[in-house]
Amino acid sequence: MSFTQRVTRDGITPEVYRPAPERVLAGDPVHTNWTVEDRDGISCGMWQSTPGKWKIVYTEWEYVYIHEGHSILTEQDGAAVHLKAGDSCIIRPGFEGTWEVVETTLKDYVIR
């Protein structure tokens, strides 16, 4: 078993899906997810979405690194964070608000 693994989409069959219709606020976002690892309480890989806006509720921790695109995370109180290529953030359990993809976004993620 190797203790390191490069995070890449190569050779991984992606899961393609949309947010539940009742969560979508604008557009028709299509998500593509390449799961690299999912075990021991950790899930990580790459995720991409086309433009749109939907409601989100987090029950876990997520670390995000944006490779390309532009997304806006907005908390229920209206506080917004713009995420563009090179940005990273941590989303904590209990976060409720919206995720808006302004330009198709590709991110690395680690969820615990």
C-alpha cells in the first residue's frame, strides 16, 4: 500500500448529479465529482460545478482549494466569501446558506 497519492481526475469514473430541485435557487447546476479516497471518516477528491445557485447545509468539516472558476458562499446572515483560483477555505459543521457558481468551478476537497 502506498502512503501517498497524487490527487488527479485521471482514471476515475466521475459521478455526475444535480442538487435536489427544492434546493436550487437559480440556474441548472450540474456537479461532477471524482472521489479519490473515501474511508476512515475522510472523503477527498475533485468536484466541479456549472453555474447556478443552491441552498447548502453542512454537517461535516470541509477544506476547499479552488483550481479554477468563481463561486460565492453566502451565510444565512448575508456574509459572503468569493472564491477564485488559488483560494482556499474551511467550511465548518453548522454552516447554512447558499453556494453560487458564477463561473464553472473546479475544487479539491477534503471532508471529515
